[in-house]
Amino acid sequence: MYTILEKRQLSADVFYFKVEAPDIARNRKAGQFVLVQLDIEYGERVPLTIADANAEEGWIALVFQAVGATTLKLSRKNQGDKLGAVLGPLGNPTHIEKKGTVVCVGGGIGVAPLHPIVQAHKAAGNKVIVIMGARNKDLLIFEDEMRALADELYIMTDDGSAGTKGLVTEPLKQICESQCPPAEVVAIGPPIMMKFCALTTKPFNVPTTVSLNTIMIDGTGMCGGCRVSIGGETKFVCVDGPEFDGHLVDWDNMMMRMKSFKDREAEDLHKCRMEAQADAIAKGAK
């Protein structure tokens, strides 16, 4: 169980794993996530949104960026290796219904969890416009998958190395102020990107859904690490989300809380890299 069936490196630090998880594959819905644990007894739980799944073949796809000690260790796993635990599906699924035109905005690695939402909206009969953004062409992921699904596709890069130079909010604003504004916008990516997508759509009264990826420990709402302020009310991303009304999120508070363990995370990452380097030297000496 939880065997890595396929591993691909999508960009410098971004990896794709196809993982054996038949129960999760059968029950998951768009927008839900899992908690991945490398070591069942001592390992940290890392929340990862399900990027794709196949119920008949019994696998789910996970896309993650190696930015911390645990995700760095996860990136060193290979095809055939097993994961300690994969818990889920967790969180509330995306509300999908036929509503007309839906704009789906993905920034960086956020394009991966956006993928099943685009699939679901297309299956519901909606027109789907996809806007993808990244710093440069080498950091774009799931372009072929999105191109195969989207009725219209916009690619934006900070340096203009692919698509159009600029921010995802630029085509988003143009679509919102057109004669046929979208019925809904869905945005997934870095918090600052989602914040400005929400600020862009608010003057046009376009409903905007965002998927939050906060600090998360137990995934049951008991630890309180993932709490956010939504319209002045305290919510927990793991049980109340991960999706919320982007116009109601207290973005500044959320981004401040996400920095809580930055120093500790940096220490653990440095230690992990030093251990890996020592292991490589030891293996080379044999």
C-alpha cells in the first residue's frame, strides 16, 4: 500500500508522484487533499492536494515542491518505494455545478491542484478559461494537461520566456470587465497571488474561490495550526476548507501566521541537506 508507482521531476524542485492508494482514488473529489507521512511513527504530516486520480487503476497523483526538510526527503523517494501513510481524502470538495463560464487561475505549483477542478467544471458542462502563471518557462507545469481541457488558455510569465510577460491578474481583469464576465473565478497559488486575484475580481462582484494551504499538523481541526479568519470568523482550513470565499479571507493575518516556523524550518532543512551530503560522501568512500 502507498507504493510510488511513478516519479517525475517537473521542474527544478517540483516533483510528481503517482501513488498506489485505491480507497482514496475511489472516494476523492476535486479540491480535496491528503496528509502524507514518510515515517508512520515519527514523521511529519505534509498536506498535499490530489492533482489527479484513477479509481479503476487505484492511484492518486501528488505534486509537491521540495522546500522543507520533509518534502526534500520525500523528493528522494523513488519508484517502487513506499510511503509510511497517506491519510484522506480530507477537506471539503469543490462545489461544482453548471454555471456558464468559470475562470481558473493557477500560480506556480498551484496549477497542479487546479487540474482536477478544471476537469470537474468541464465535466459539468461549463466553459473553462485557464490562466497559468510562473516566474519563467522552466517553472510551468501541467501545460499539456490544461491545454487539453481548457476552452481558452492564457500563459503568463514574469520574464516573458513563455506566453505573455506579466501577471495572472492582467488577463483576469480583462475577462472580468468584458461584456461576458465569468460566473466564478477559482484561484490557487501563492497567498499573495490569490490575494490580488480576489482584489481584482471584487470590484466586478465576481464570486471568487481560493484554496488555502496553511500550516497543518493533524488534519482534524484539533491543533489549531491552520486557523484563518474568514469574514471575521475563525475557521480551520483542514475541516472547514480548504476552499473559501477569497473576498472574505484575512490575507495579511494568514500570511503572517505562515511565517511562524520559518526559522525552525530553515534549521531542519539545513540539517537535512548536511545529512544527505554526509551520506553521499560516505557512499563515495566505500
